[in-house]
Amino acid sequence: VVEVVTWALDCDLFVIINAHHEDWLVDQCNANHRKMFRNIWRKIAARFQGYSNRLFFEVLNEARPPMDAGACNDVNAEVLSIIRETNPTRLVLLGGPQWNGHKAVTSLAVPRDPYVMINFHYYSPHSFTHGDQPTWGFRADDAVDQVAWDLVWNDIKSVAEWGQSHNVPLFCGEFGVMQNNPDKAKKKDRAVQCWYKAVTEALVHYGIPFTVWDDGGWFRIFDRHEKTFQSSRVHATIMAVNPSPPVNAVTG
């Protein structure tokens, strides 16, 4: 982990270290498991103390049932306190329950900490991004489906307004469309491009930084072996909307 983090920082990239797929914790969020989780983060925080402010910590990625909002908030607060012992100004991302869904941000307890961002994921409508719905964003007659686009924009707008009302910056840590699952219906290329364009435009409009989800598998955009963009049109669409990446870390 240290080697990869160092490589990325040397390339002037932003880096996020998070706890991911912690099933043992979310399935049984008891006192013993929470203590174990705090100890993990105590070691991570101590090891990366003093690293560039381009390195962020994300407490827990995609908490899910049976972990509820109350337990999620408790874990966020406990780990944030641990991190602050050695990293008082490290930017820390906090996510909510329900797989970090955009609607779950409203259940988050926002700490009084100027170096915290709220992280959410966006995969709506799920029937298109994860399911068998092959098209999105335009009608059978090829006209733009304004209702579908408006739904995406309204979702992002609602999160942005919540962030403003709580005076906390936001980060969209994941969004994407499943394209490489042989068990799912093939998505129409135009539909995939439309969806990425709509989400990216909305995020840029509301000033929310983001990362696209590319797991190298079902959501793959960049082919790691060929070192080329498998979904070149998706890449071009995103870059056309947001050609200039951020250059400075948020410092509060």
C-alpha cells in the first residue's frame, strides 16, 4: 500500500485510502469489532502521518444493512477522532449507510470539523446502471428524454442543497454503468454516453468533485492490460464536460 500510494503521489495524483468491503464490521457492528476497526485506522493514520495533503482518508466505503445510520454515524465519529490524533488537518471522507447512496446523506451526522467532506455514490436509475434496461436518456423516436435527464439533475441538486445547508463540502466517490457483465442486457453506446454526460454535467454545475467508478471489470472504462480506454467515447464525454482536473487539495 505504501509503495502504490507513493507512486501515485509522485505523479501528483490525489489518493484515497479507505476501508472497503468490511463485511465483518457491517454484519456485526458490535463493541469488539468497532474496537478492532479503530485499531486498524489508528495504525493507518500513524503510518501515513506527514504525507502530502493530496492523500485523503475515507473511513468506511459503502456501509450497508444491517449497519444502520446510527451505527454508521458512531463509527464515523470514533474513527475521525482516532485519525485526528495524528492527522489533525488530513481531509477525511465520511459516507452514509445504504451503500453510500445519494439519498443516504440526509441521515449523516456532520461533525464540526473543517477538514471533512461527505462522500456519496450515484447509480440512478439502478435498472439502467446495474440492471437489464438497455437504454437511457432518449426516447424511441430518438428525441431527448428530458424527464430522465431532469431526474439525474434533481438528484444531484438535492445533494448539493443538503451540503450547502450543512456547510459541508461534498464528493461523489463513485458513479458508473455496468457494461461488461455477460449476464446483463447489452447497453446501447449512446445511452451510456448520455448517462455519463448527464451525471458529469450536473456534478460540475454544482461544484462537486468526483471520481468515476472503474473496477477493471463490469464497470471497466480503462483497459489496464492494453493501457487504452475501452470506452473511449465515455472517456471523451467526461473530459469534454470536465477538461480541467483539480490541482489543489481542499484545506478547509
